[in-house]
Amino acid sequence: MHVPILKQGGYLIATIQSVLSDADLLQLRDDLANRVGQFRSRGVIIDVTVLDVIDSFATRTLRGIAHMLKLRGADTVIVGIQPDVAFAMVQLGLNLEGVGTALDLEEGLVYLNAKAKRGGVVARSGSAPARLSSPKAPHDVQTKRGGGRR
């Protein structure tokens, strides 16, 4: 089953629409890695709302996807983990350590936007990536006119 990946601004949204086989999960990984590069995306949302089971392979694969995409310059947030699924994952010792999670798509967008505002996301404009940063406060800027500051 192919997972549709939509582009929304600087983000990609992958919405899982049915239970995925292990091969489907690996295909999703490859598709996301390619699209992040193709669209120069700075964030990815993976929506797992329809999944009523997330097994150890799926957990490990989702965690691997998030870490791989981070190395490609895109933050990842997984949204829509159902309460029963979260409970089962905890009972089985499965975790998404180091991966952002959110309640739903809307909260996932808030999560990625907050990370972008904190300057943790690389801006992609032109051919050379530049790190986003906040403007310096006036007291941080020093001018050197006629021998320095007075």
C-alpha cells in the first residue's frame, strides 16, 4: 500500500491510510528520504491515526526514519497515536525515544513551527543553506568608530 506524501509549505505530510506491511514501511522510509531532498523540506509529519497496532518493527522503523531525516535536515513528528496503541507500546517496552510526537496533525504543525522559531531548523534558500537565527539585541552589537565604543 502506497502512503501518500503531501507537500505543505516547507513540510511533508505522510498520512498512513491502512495497515502497512514491513515492506510498505521500508518503502515509506525511502520515499520520505527522497522527497525531503527533492523538496528541501525542513519538517515531516507522519500521521498514524488509522493504525490500531504499532509493533516493534514499525516502532523501530519510525524511529529510524525520524533519525535519518534529522540527518538530512528535517525534523519529524509522529501524530495520531491512539490511546490503546500507546498503552500497548508502553506495556511492551516500545518507545519512540528522540522522536517528536503530537496528538494530531494540527498539533504536529504547531510542534514543527515551534522548532523552527527556536532556530533548530536549517533555512533553505538559494544554493547555500543558512542557519536561522534571531536578530541580535542592540547591546550585543558593537560598532568600531574612531577607536571603539564610548
